[in-house]
Amino acid sequence: MKIWVDGDACPGVIKEILFKAARRSGVQLAMVANQPMRVPTADNFEMILVKAGADVADDEIVSRLNAGDLVITADIPLAANVIAKGGYALDPRGELYLEENIGGRLSTRDFMDSLRSSGVDTGGPPPLGPRDRQLFSNNLDKLITKFLRSK
């Protein structure tokens, strides 16, 4: 398992949780972004810088992804591509995207996108709270533990 992080949109507090978990477990972690980011120095951490542009980081993640890898992203289309390739996708709020729920999430995303493009103010998600961080940590730990036990 390798953890791929859609770095441009990942909240800083979630990145810190990921760094700690990867350092503790030894799991490989790759931060993929179109701007340089601070990534702690460790043998199992890497920063992959891609050129700017829509979906460039997403495409890079999907092209390098192996079945069983984990991707941290709030991007629903990226999560759908990850699942299609046999990977796991975890939202920074702790929701694990699955084959069973990704279709509905894509439909909702497309509907909200059409509302926004027609001028409707749909607002945004609420700020990331302690409950979100805890759910993210719990689901991340479950996935890492599952991987380490399967080795």
C-alpha cells in the first residue's frame, strides 16, 4: 500500500495526521501537488510536483496508483477513478468512498455543479471540525492496520 495525497486541496491538519501515521507505520506516502509543499524528511515520504492545470495532479495519481493503494481526496471524480482501479479513497472528513456509494456521490456532485453554473449559491462545506478529524484518523488507522496485517 502507498498513500497518495491530493495535496493542493488537503487541509494542513489532515496532512499532519497523515505524516504521523506514515512515520509510525512505515507506509509510503506521496504528496502530489502543482505547487511545492513542505513534506517532512523521511525515507518513506516524497513530494511529486506536477505542472499547473485542471486535474493534472489527479491524473498523475491515477497513472501511478496500484490496486490496494489509498488516495486522500475530496475530489469525487478522482475517488471514482481510484475505486475503478482497485484502490481505496478516503475523504479528509473521514468518509471512505466505496463502490456502493460513489455513484450517488458523483450524481450529487454533478447536480450541485449544475446549480452553481446556473448562478445558484450553494454555499460550501462547513469547516473541518474535531469530529471530522477523529473520523479521518480512525478510518486511516483501520486501512493501514488492514494493510500491515496482510503483509
